[in-house]
Amino acid sequence: MKISLTQIKEYLPGLTLVFIIYLFSKFLVSYFVLGAVSIAIILGIILNTIFNFNFTFSKGISLSEKHFL
């Protein structure tokens, strides 16, 4: 399977956003009793409510939901 540069460009914004949320949740684990995945899900819900992420992020977020979560 050959991956083109345009396919990478479609997934990269969403994957970057997921990675930043993951890093922030790993930082917050030391302050809360919840696990990193629970904090990341809560942060994702809050951020999506505030910023209403559009189609640019949806492919990368969907990929991370299917394969990484």
C-alpha cells in the first residue's frame, strides 16, 4: 500500500491535535484521580464544544479513534 503526500496532509492536522490533547492529559494525570485516556476524552469533548472542529481535523481524529484508542 502506497501512501501519497496528499493522504498524509489529510490526516496530519487531526493526528497532531490528538497528540497535543494526549500530552496535556498525561500532564494532568498527576493532578487528578482519572486516567490519561479519560482526561483526554473529557478534554476532547470540551474542546470540540468550544471550537467545533471542522472537516480539516475529522479524518485524523477518526483514524486515531479507530486505531489508537
